[in-house]
Amino acid sequence: MEITAVESVVLGDAHFVQVHTSDGLVGVGQSACWGYPTAVHAVVEAFRPHLLGADPTRIEHHWHHLYRMGPFRGSVLSAAVSAVDLALWDLLGKRLGVPVWQLLGGRVRDRIRLHLLLPGTGPEALAAQAAAAVADGFTAVKFDPLPADYADLSLARLVTATEATTAAVRDTVGTDVDLLIELHRKLTPLQAEAVVPALARHLPLLVEDPIQIDSVSSQADVARRAAGVPMANGERLHSIWEFKELLAQGGAQYVRPDLGLAGGISHARKIAALAEAHHAAVVSHNCLGPLLTMASVQLDAAIPNFVVQEYSPLDDQLADGPARACVRRQGGFLPVPQEPGLGVTLDLTGAAPLDLTGRPLTRIPLRADGSVAYAV
């Protein structure tokens, strides 16, 4: 068997890869660098000469060849590698007639626990969405409690408003539901030192990404100073080397690799093993639809340090879209898929552009003085 064609397709802010082989199998993958899908597409195009005619089962070899082909690093390259890697694992599972988790050592659990992403803002909207999620069977929810005008608030108002929103959700769902608090890299390290401890009394499962991701050591430092609040980082990191530094400097925490950005299954399983060695848990990042959800589930099913899988309302909305998963959500859980490969059918024929993120790339928060709020 050899690779006969490599398709790279951009649909809006979604990017898919299909790898065809000489025996008629097609492996499917998706990248997660949603800000620059056409750039990722261009990198996959550059991969084609290496892949055509190659043995698709040499997955680890192809990963290193593609990653090291040029002296450049970053999310565009790693996203392209990720999409191809997922397609090759999908191919291998289909060729052997087994789900990918079977190739990773077999399953260690019977179902995958989910946490639902809540899209609302403010205490009333988030409390109502959390209540609906719990009624639907979810045992964990994730939300951003920062007020919409966070960039222009005094520190005291920022802390009290964020804590009040978190309290509203906790009071609504009670103590049998885990809260995952997403801060979306909006704070400075010094703001984080004030905000994170204020959330401690609501016993969040984790607080994620309080500061920008420019410096691994700064993220690790915030984790060390988190006053006993479990921290989560890594959705924008690309490699085991970055995660190694994060864990070594910041201690045990929740790591958040995105399988469409952090090297696919080949690399994410190494990140999971690295986390296990640090007594850290895996909560993989995922917000771009069913294909990446199913790829994440393959890893979740096979690793011991998985805790809960991120699940977006987009997965339900796109259940009958171009990427169709072989399993459907059952309350707050997904059954472990039994279909060969990733368990996804990808049909891009006539597919319309997708809007996976809900915002134009150029629309970012500005402070009242006109400066960029993210520049911290």
C-alpha cells in the first residue's frame, strides 16, 4: 500500500486533509490553527512530494520528516503535521479494521466524560446555560466569567465581578458538577494573582489560561502562584518540549493539547505520557467540530490520566455536517467508538464554508484608550 493522493481543503475557517492510498482507503484529518487555515493548507501542499508514493503506515517516520523538513516552527507547521498525522492513524485503523484506541494499547474506560462549553456572558446567562447542561446530563461545564468590559475595570471591580459570576454558576449547579473556568489569556500575571485566588472558594476543577501564551515560563510561574487552585495550560502549545518546560517549572496541572495543533495522535500521546510522569492530567482542547472530537476520544479512551473531554455545542450542530462521527452524545458522555480508524465519515462534496469560531479574525478586544487588550 502506498499514498496516491493528498487532498487539502479549506472551508471557511475549517481545514481538512484526506490521504488516499493504492488499495482504495481514505484517511481523514483536521487542523486546528483556525486563524490561518490557508497558511496551513499551503504547508500541507509542500508536504505532498514527500508523501506521494510513501508507505502510510510509517506514521512516526512521517511525523519527524514533515516536522523537521525546514528550520521553522510554530502553530501553522504543527497544525499541518497534525492533520496529516490524524489521517495516517485513520488509515491504519481502517486497514487493520480496528478503532485507533485499539492501536494505542486498548481502552482503559468504557465511556468518555464530557464538559460542555457555555457560550454565554454574565451571571444570569451562564447560570441558565449551566442549569440546562446539567439537566441534559452533563456533570461538568466550562465558561468564561470575566465581564465583557474586563480590560477597563479597576482591579477590585474585575475581581469582584468575576467572582460573582462564578458564584452564580456554582450556586445554580451545586457541588456535584465540576466547574472549568476559562480566562482566555485576558489577564496580566499581576491581575491573575488577584483574580485566581478569589475563585478558590467555589472549588473549580481548573482555571485555564489566565495570561498570554508568549512565555512558557511565565505561564508556569502563574501556575506556581495559584494559591492551591488547579491550573490548566497548553491549548496553544505545539510540542512535548514546550509541555516539558511547563510541567517542570509549574508542577502538576491539567495539560490542554489540541490534537489538531499539537502534532496529532502521535505527539499528543507523548504529551499525555509526559504529563503522567508529572502526576498531571489531560483535558485536551477541542472546539472545532466532530472530527477533532473523535480524534481526541481515541486518545481519551487509551490513556490513564484523562479526566474530561471538551465538548462544544458545535458538535451537536454539525452532527450531520461534512464530518460525521460514528457515535452520538449520550447525555454528558460519549461512548467509546468501535468503528475502524477515527470513526469519522468525511464528505466534502458540495460542502459550504464553515464558521467554527464565530468571529472575524481581525475583531479583537480594545481598551477604552484604543490599545489592544490582548497586548499584556
